[in-house]
Amino acid sequence: MQHRLLLTAALALAACQSPETVATAPTTPAAPGAVAVPNAPDALYGHHHGLPHRSHEPLPVDQLLRVKRATARYQDVENAKADGYVDINVVIPNMGRHFLKSDLLDANFDVEKPELLVYSPADGPDMRLVAVEYAVPLNLSATAPEGFRGTADEWFANDQFQLWTLHAWVWKANPDGVFNATNSRVP
């Protein structure tokens, strides 16, 4: 109970600070070769970044951390390919390059199994995982799917691809919000 109270207080304090003043939280100890994943809400984006979003609704931080942990291995795009994510040659400015796992494309939302991974060019030939994207075919859902807890997420009906889509910028801070479709920090 005291841990939950401290976590709530930390979230409230973090919400009052600018992204530049939020301290980095400790990470979960990892086995050799494993990817360290933050275990505190204000560390979702890494060093010196908060959790910006446009909605007044609190963010579902626990769910965002779950997806971040579930996708940590995909920071290496080769792991994503090995697990069935395919480069669909969709590269959108202020989003990045999209990799789809078509086996996941259905009417269900599973926070730990995003249908798409979004990468941005890094130094050299490497790509950097910046976001995950959820997708539900429009013909399987007449209205925006139930996604993250609360109303902070922003589903978009994409007529071109015939999908409901939702981005979650869990790997790169987004000044326009965690669930905004685009990120001005991504080329």
C-alpha cells in the first residue's frame, strides 16, 4: 500500500515538472546481454524525458511499461524479423518505417502484442525502435477499438490501409503525446 502511495505521489510530482526536469528512474537489473527496461513511470522514455500527452486523462503507465518490456528485444530489428515482423515498406515522415506481424492482425487489442513496430533510421545502416502501433481492420470494428485503459489513447481510422491504428511512443519521447500519430522528433 505504501509503495502504491509513493508511486502515485511520484506520478503527481512528475506531471508538475517539465520533461527536462524529470529525473531518470532506476532500471530493472538485467541478465548479461538483456535489455534494461525502466521500472518506474517517469523512466518510460529514458533520461530526462517525462510522459507528455495532450489529454487530461492520466496515462495508463503500467500498461505502457508492459508494452515496453514486451518489445525490448525488438530494439534489434533482426529479432523482430525472426519473430515474424515484416518490413511492409511503409515509411511515413514523423513516424518511421513500419514492420507488421500479420498473424496479430485481428479484432483484438493485446497491450503486449502490437501488430506493428515502428523504426527510425539511426547512425549508419541501423534502425532504432521508436514506437509500437496497434491495428484493427475497419471491417472488424465499426468504432474505435477498446485499447489502453482510460481515454488518453487516440485511435485513428485510416481509410488508406482500412485499419484503426494507434501509436504508442514508448521508445522515443514525443512532445505531442505518447499516443499521438506522429512524432516531430522522428525524421
